[in-house]
Amino acid sequence: MTTPVSSSVTQPTKPVPPALAKTAHQFEAVFAGQVAKLMLESVDVGEFGGGHGEEMFRGVLAERVGDEMAKGTGLGISASVIQQMLKMQGDQP
């Protein structure tokens, strides 16, 4: 059983434009991909590595892992990004 985590991020009072929500979600996916890339680079694959081919496509793998991590509720970063974007546009205090 999981316990919901409370967030200090307040939800916007106005509806969020779809383009803004999409941009925030894409930002979260890119961030998660960068985290995955750093984690993949820190792993010592030893004798079981895929050689040069694996090295070439490691970035693509990290990008796909980031996309998957951001699906659904994701990491929760997009809510903060939306709040900051609305604040920058003057739509929220």
C-alpha cells in the first residue's frame, strides 16, 4: 500500500492551456532522460557490455527511459514547471 505524498506545489486556479502542459511534460521527460543518461554512464558493464554499438545508442536508451519515466504522473516536476510558467506569464501570484 502506498501513501500519497503531499506536495507544496499549489495547483493553478485557472485551466492550464494544453500547449503549456505539453511543454512542461516534455521538460520533465528531458530531465528524466538526462538523469537516466548520467546513471547509465556510471554503470560498469564489464565483460557483458555491448561494445561500441552500445555506446552509440546509450543516449537513445536514456531518452526513451526518460520518456517512460515521465508518463502518467511522472516525477512530479511538471506541476512545478507549470506553476513557474504561469507565474512568468503573470497568470498566477
